[in-house]
Amino acid sequence: MYHLNKFCNIIFDLRKKRGWTQTILAEKLGVSPQSISKWECGVSQT
């Protein structure tokens, strides 16, 4: 089973390595920046 905390860290690390803001990643994925924030904080999985 995949640990949610590890998933959150992976999203954050990959986004930072690319120099993307949460807004940029959200636009690329077609979701809201708030969703990205929740994913990175482990608040929401969807």
C-alpha cells in the first residue's frame, strides 16, 4: 500500500524541481490550485 504522506512529498518535490507553482501544476492537470494544496498537505486524495 502506498503511504499518503509519501505521495504528498512526491508531488511537492517534483513540482518544486520543475520550478512550477501550485497554480501552474493545477492548470496542467485541469484542477484547482486548492486541490494541489490539499494533495500536498495530505488533506485530500481526489
